[in-house]
Amino acid sequence: MNKLVITPKTKIHDLLEAYPQLEDVLIETAPQFKKLKNLRLRKTIARVTTLRQASLIAGLNAEDLVNTLRKEVGQDNLSGLTGETEKYNTAQPDWYDENAVVNTINAGEMLNNGEQPVHEVLAQAKKLGDDEILEVIAPFVPAPLLDKTISMSYKHWVHQEKANEVYVYLKR
């Protein structure tokens, strides 16, 4: 039987389906991955989050994370991964004005209810006027959402005030 080849593009859900024993390795690597124990998060976020995105969420080097997981299942190391150091804008931009925030979405509440917030966020972002800002509150850096909005040319600012509370501001 062919097992999944682990790469930065491997989705967390697929990884854990193929190699359930790697859940403990992920949690040991970064405490943020303890959220994988939450079945709702596992059924929603883990289905769309790649290892590259997860490494950004956890503040890890993607190549190191992938190679740690590959070693555990007997796969050779990957080296020279490119494009893995993408960073999100964490410095307050000139365009941010708290008075321009026209809507707030609490992604954490949606996730706890078993809902996938990406579609709601994108729907609300599309309604933004030129000078309006959408605020998203999440329990972690929502890398898949950020990647999607960046690909759609939205400006963003990621601001973490405390653990498990990340604010993402989106603007056209």
C-alpha cells in the first residue's frame, strides 16, 4: 500500500489520516497543535491547512517541520524548500483606522460551532467599500484565509494581542 508522501503542501487532515501517530509528534513539536484534539477544528481547519501554513501558525520553519514528520515515518529529508518563508503583515499599516472597521467576524465561535469561517469572511470582504475594513478574530493565525485573501489582492494586517486571540484586518 502506498502511503502519503509528506510535503509542505500536505494537508493536516490527509497527514493524520495516513499517519495517525503523527498527531503526538505535531503536538510535541508545537503546543498550538493541541487544537487538533478538537474534532470540530480537525474536521474544518485541518482539511484546508497545509503543513506550510501550519508551520507559519506555529512559528516553525516549514522545512524542519516536514522533515521531522518524514523522519518519523521513514521518509528521506527534503531540502531546499523554496517559498516557505512567506510572512504576513504584522506591522500596523498606514491604511488602518479603527473607525473604518465596518464588520467583525469571530472565527473562533464559528469553528467551535463546526462552521468553516472562510466562506463567510470572503463574502463579507467582497462587500467592503474602498475605505472600509473587515475585522476577523481568530484563536490562531488563519493562514489558509490569509493566503486566499492575499491571492485576491486584499490588504491585510495580522495583530496578536494575546495567546489564542489574533486579529486580522482586511481591506480592498
